[in-house]
Amino acid sequence: MNKAVIGLQWGDEGKGKIVDYLSEEFDLVVRYQGGNNAGHTVIVDNITYKLNLIPSGVIRGKVCYLGQGVVLDPKHFTKEYDQITKKINNPKVYLSSNISLILDYHKQLDKINESILNSEKKIGTTSKGIGPAYQDKVGRKSIKLYDLKSKKIIEEKISSIKKFYDPILERFNEDKINIEKTVQDLIGFYKLVKELIIDNSLIKKEFRGKKILFEGAQGALLDLDHGSYPFVTSSNTVSSNIVIGSALQVDYETVGIFKAYTTRVGNGPFPSELHNDIGNYIAEKGVEIGTVTKRKRRCGWLDLVSLKYSCQINRVNELCMTKADVLNNLSEIKVCKSYNSKEYEDVNFSESSILESLSLKDTDFEIFSSWGEIKDLSKFDRLPDNLKKYISYIEDYLNIPIKIISLGPERSQTIIR
Ligand code: IMP
């Protein structure tokens, strides 16, 4: 069966490592949304790979495919592909011809959008131009990969885009769009990726019979429609976007991935956030620094209320828990089980103002005793009893089994049940 790996929190759950781990059994690894706002660091055989766009399956020699729901920055892709070709022999990467491009003016607009918001309303985007690129897609202005075949089409499109955006760029003292340079850059880029582009009409045939692993980017709570709007990303991160974003009409099972605690980078509500030494300890021990923006991630206890919501909107079949080892030496570990004693059905997660009014004092906790150092990772039964209690409480609460437990960045630090 095909599988999807979906982040159930606010991103950074460790999808890269798990996709790399699982990819062995699959032929094809697919990204279907987002852009280089995502980021994984995967360590294999002491070599560190930093990937933002290309699925980590590429490291295992798997065929990787970026579907039409992805937004692609040519400058970024060029660098990432170059890095991969230096470390991996003959990487196999396909790009849907229907992908929308991120150009320089999208990054300028991302900056402008943030600059006009009051400080408490700023989204804290990754500044990669993601929102403005999706805005152009919805506004039917995108330059698509398939446009790059024709200089005339690029010129025509970029000329009308210039008419639309130059007044805004000028008003905010940003450089105006340079048609000649943009066209030249795009033609140069086309030469580089021409062989990687696959026409959408050929996708079904090319990938027929392949066993597919879908790699979600960001997390379900950052979903444009299901997340805490406006503190969300600009794509649908939930599993139901897979068929649209990949143009592959196939069935799949969903592995929901979550950290044993919660982190969030960027602004927006976070009821179980810890503004204290424990939060700082988790951030330091867990090296909670954004891969893309290098910003410190906000840290808090595991929030089962939002996790249950995420499992529901993603129709999760099985779970993977990462980074419980970060909590090893805390004297007690808490999980948030309700907000003001309310059942999860009562919380509206897509309206951020509701969640914003909640903080640690409004969350109800279950408390667990320390499990100390984890000495034996060889099998589940050998894990410390208190960690097993933690795991079984989460499984009971969510009514979904935790089948994968990741306790470190290396492949070998993974337990499958
Ligand atoms: P954007 O996706 O750059 O527009 O950023 C919108 C929000 O999503 C911000 O809060 C970002 O910090 C957050 N975000 C985007 N991509 C990721 C990710 O891969 N991990 C964690 N947060 C992300």
C-alpha cells in the first residue's frame, strides 16, 4: 500500500528522517505541496544532507517527484540539485510541468506583506515568497514550468505581472521587476531542468505500478484551511491534498508524525507553550532551531487536544513519535489533555483568536514520572517503563497505535513495533 507521512503539529516533527527510513520499501517519493519553506536535515552514514524541496528519498537512490501543488524557486532548486548531484550518483528527480514558480518579486512581496502588519499580527513567514507565489497561482498569474519552453510566453506573462506589481514594489522602495533579467534567468533555468520536467499527461504512465511514499511538508496545524488562520502557511498540508497536489489518483495509508512535545516556529496561538526554564531546556536539548530560518522554535508540552484534531483531519492510520529522548532527564513530563476541561470537539482550531486566548494556565495536564536515560533501543519491550506508560496513554487518548518510535537522528535509533 502507498503511504503518506504527515506532520501533525506545527511542522518540524522529523518527517525527513522518517521518510528516509521508510523509503527503502517504496519506489517513488513525492512532494505535493509547499516549497523551500520546509527543511530537513538527514544524517546517513555520517553525511549530512540539508534538503528543502527534494524529498529525502533521493538519498536512498529513490525516484523523487515534485507534483503540481509545489511552488518552486528556480534559484533555490538550482543550488539544492547541485548539492545533491555532488553527493549522490545520478539522482532521479522529476518535476511536474504544472509547477508554479517562485520569483524574486514574490520574496519582495512576502517582506512587504509582513512589514505592513502590526507586530502582534505578523505571521513570521519564512520569507521565501511562498504566500505571494500561491496568491499568483490562485490569481491565475503564475509562471508555470511548462511556460519556460517559450521565450515569448515568459515575456508576455512577466510584462503583465510587472504592470500589476511594480506600483506596489515602488511604493515600498523595492526594486521593480526587470523583464530582461527575469526572462534570461528563466531561460537559463529551463536549460538546466529541461530533462527533469515531466508533462502532467505522462505522469500516470511513468509512475504506473510504483509503490509511492508521499512526503508532507509543514504540519497539519499550519494548513491554510484547517490551521489557526492567519498564522498558517499558504497550502493545504493535510493528507487530502495529496491527490490534487501530485495529480496521482491513488489510495494511501497515512502515518501521522509528532514530537513527544510541541514546537512552533513563527507566530500564532500555542496553548501548551512553556515560557520558562523547561521550555528553554527542551529547545536546547532538542536543538530546536528552524532549519530554514535559523529562528529559535517555541517549545511546550505535548498537546493531545490539537493532536487528536490533526489525526481526525488527516484520517491517520498509524502514528510515529519522535524525540522522546529530549525529555529523558526532566523530573516530570506533562501532556495537555484538555483546555479548561473542554472536550476537543468544542475547540475551533481554524479560528486563531479562539486558541490565542488560551495559555498554559488554561490547559489541563496528565503528569508522568521521569523515564531517565534510554539505554537499550533494540526493541520496544526494553524501553523504560515510564516511557512505555507515556506511549500507551497517548495511544489510548488518540485511539491510534504508535508504530514507529524515533529516539535520535540516526536510522539505527528507530524502533518499529
Ligand atoms: P510561510 O510558509 O513561509 O508563508 O510561513 C507561514 C508560517 O508557517 C510561519 O509561521 C512559518 O514559520 C511556518 N512554516 C512554514 N514552513 C514551515 C516548516 O517547514 N516548519 C515549521 N514552520 C513552518
